[in-house]
Amino acid sequence: TAMHVWDELSSGEMHFSARELGEPNLGYTVENDVIQAALWEQVAACDSIQLLLNHTIKSLCLECGKAWLEIEGAGKIQTELLVGADGALSQVRQMSYIGLDTHDYEQCAVVGCVKTELPTEDTCWQRYTKEGPFAYLSMGEHVSSIAWYLPAEKMQWALNLSDQDFALEVSKASGYRLGSVVEVAERAAFSLIRRHAEHYVKANVALVGDAAHTIHPQAGQGVNLGLLDAAALVETVVNA
């Protein structure tokens, strides 16, 4: 319902309130497993979807107004529209000979869930430091998802910390805004690289999500753009 942003090196602070905007909230933080489970439920309920899991594309040919796929263990498939939704290292993009513009941010993002001494107040708490931003994203009364941005060379250091040391370092990165971290869950980290496909579409192929673009994940805009890509593609196909 609120967002509070401040800076390590100055006294400047900003506060955004849903109530002041006349809105019920500013957004939602939803666990990735929950989103995936909801999507799988919809797939399972749709009789017109055929699933081929754990198969790889051996070849792709775009000609005669169709995409011709050879899938290992599943034979050949032809389609008028092949959607590349296969992530940042998209095989569909590469096999369609669509170029990619990239920029390495030389940063990493450390993510996970923590429990804090003080309640989150349904607020996103974001602190800018000389190494990069740190954020608590409220997921409950005392539970937050964290986004901790660090120089790339510190990624392994953050992953190798003991739970006790990790809790201490997260508390320090947050400026102890929610007191000390009292419990940590599993953590992960990934490198931050901007990628932008030179084309989102070409004859019989469309790219969506990370296959089309990856951006710095502040405010969760990457996944939101991916969901909007899918919605826009559905709308375009239905209209056509």
C-alpha cells in the first residue's frame, strides 16, 4: 500500500501512498511458484493444448508462410505462428536469426525471503547505496522478499554467507529500517544484463518476455512487461 525510498549518502527521502492516490494498493508481490501454479492450472484445463515436455528443437525453417520445426523425440511440426517465450537465451530467437543488442550492468541481484524484527507495514522499503539499491518487498506482517543489488564480483560472496552472516549483511544493507533480520530462507542470485532483440516479430515468429527483452529488474518491470507482451500478442491474434 506504500513505497518508501531513501538514500544512504543523503537525507533525502520519498514516500508514495496508495491512500493519497485514492487507490487500494500500489501493486502486488506474488511468489513465482504461485504464478506458475496458476498458469499450469489453466493449461491443464484447456483441452486444445498439447504439452511436449523435456524436448529440444533440432531445427527450425521459416518458409512458404509457415514455421517448420523438428523436435527431438516428437518429429516435425508446422505452424503459422511460432512464439518464442523461451527466456533470455532464447533458442527460437537464435534459430530465427534475430539479432540481439546487449549491455552488461556488471551487477548482480541477490533475491530471497527474510523475516524482520519490525513489521513491513505493507510497504516496499528501498534504500539506494553506493553499491546499488536494496529493497524489502512486503509479503506479510514480518516477511519480505528482498532485492539486493551488488557488484557482480560479490555474487558468490553473498551466496556463500552463513544464514547468520547473511541476515546481518541484509540488515546492514537495509540500514536496519525494519530492525534486524531474524530469519532467512533459501536465496539465489543472477547477473544483470540488458538484452534487446533487434526485432520482436518476423514472418511466422513472435518473441515475448525475456526472449525479446531483459531489463534491470527494479520494480519488477521485467516480468510485468513479459505478461503484457503475452496479453498484447493474444489481442493481436484475436483481432486478426
